[in-house]
Amino acid sequence: MASKSRLGSLLKNALAGIIVLLAFYYIFKQILGNWEAVRASFRFTPSSLCGALLLGVQPLLAPFGWWLALTKLGSAAGWRRAYWAWSASNLGKYAPGKVWNVLGRFYFLSDESKALVAESIAIEVLANLWAASLAAATSTLIKSSPWAPVAWIGSAGGLIFALWPRSIQLALRIPAKLLKKRFKAPEAFPRLALLGLSAYYYALWLLLGLGIWLLGTSFGAGADPLALGGSYALAWMGGYLFLLVPGGFGVREGLFTAMAGVNPGVAGVLAVAVRLGITLWEVLAFGIAFLLRER
């Protein structure tokens, strides 16, 4: 049994590695094939610096969304403790397994109800996915996109949880039963709080889209902020939901390169630059959280 488990793990890791390699092969093929256009359009401006700064909105501000979810469910955790738990666990998404950024939060909030922490994470993830879908759908109102149905289906699906927050608790009973665990469920999340949290993440997605557009001016991307931001939101969703690859590494960049609607070489360079920029901000957020953590 153990040998089968190891073999399954090896095959899964091998498949994930192949997918990442194929994604980056596609990205760099686009970059090299359009290198002259990329090189000719490159220029660094104050707008590029503003774009790089705006890439930090989600790593720096998203933890407050989770803290709101915790407090509305009855947690007594302060914002500094929640900020540290989120930021320290967030880097675990780059480790194989796709679960370490979740398990880390249970570890740092080990004195809280496991059901409460589980529901707060589920609410955060669903609100963020819904906000990303809405950001992508908003962009299709300004500029048509072949990916519009995906954005609108995601937006419509989010309404289920917005109108019926208790469905989140019902959904969490499924893994609990599979794990043969009995959790004392917290109170159902308030509907208005869920809408407010989703609006908060939606604003973060719009700011991130603006940052990507401003950074894209360095490479002559030439698209409008909503189009680039919406494409990135959909690419992020694809990478997040693709469970085999940690952090959506490669998948997100490949999807963005294909969907951005600009020169594919420019889109590839921008995708890599955004990944590097956001990762640096995530490390910086970890450092800030470490200094601010409760002792």
C-alpha cells in the first residue's frame, strides 16, 4: 500500500512538472518569437514604478479580508495574529501538495475552533474567486472577449453563496464526513458581510488590474486596464483551481499569455514580470507580518 502511495505521488509530481515545463515552453516560445517587438517597445517610466507598487495590494491587504471573515464567525483573534497566520502560510502555496497554505492557518490558530477556521478559509476563497470572476466579467462589458462566458458563469455561480451563505457550511460537511470528523459549526456567515467582503476583494482586483496595465506600459502592452486585469483574474482562477501545480506556477502565466489580447511576446514578458513582482511582495508581506506579530 505504501509503495502504491509513493508511486502515485511520484506520478502526480511528474505530471505537474511536465505541465509547468510545457507552460513555460509556450511562454518563452512566444517571447523569443516576438523578441524584436518586445525589445523595441521596452521603456521604464514612473507609471511602471506605480504599477510595480500596485502589485502589492493583494499580498499586503488580502489578509484583512480573512480577518474580517474570522471576526464575523466569532473568532477573538486580533488583526496582527490573523495577518501573521495568513502571510506566513501564504508562502506554503509554492510547496508541493497545494495544502500547506491552508494547514498553516490551522497551525497558527490552533486554539480556535477547527470548524471556524475551515469556514473562514472557505468564505475567503469563495469571495475572492467570485470577486475575480466579477472583475473579469466587468472587463468584458468594455471589450468583448472569447473568455466572457467563463467570467459570467463564475459570477453567476458566486450568487449562490451570496444569497445562501449557509450553503458553505453544508459544503464543509462533505470533507468532514470523509475524514470522519465532527466539527461544531459556527454561526452562518452574515449575508451582508459576505457581500462586503466580496466587494473588498473586487476592489483589490481592480487595483491589481490597474497595476498590471501600468507595468505593461513598460512593454508597450497597449491594452486598457480592465482588459489586462480581467485576463489576469481569469488566469489566476485557472492556476488556483488547477490543483496539481503549486501556486498555479506556469499555468497562470501561460493562460495570461494566451488571453491578454496583446502581442503574445509582450504578454509573456509581462506575465513573468507580474509573477516575480507579486512573489517579492509576498515575501515583503511575510517580513512585515513577522515584525507585527503578537508575541
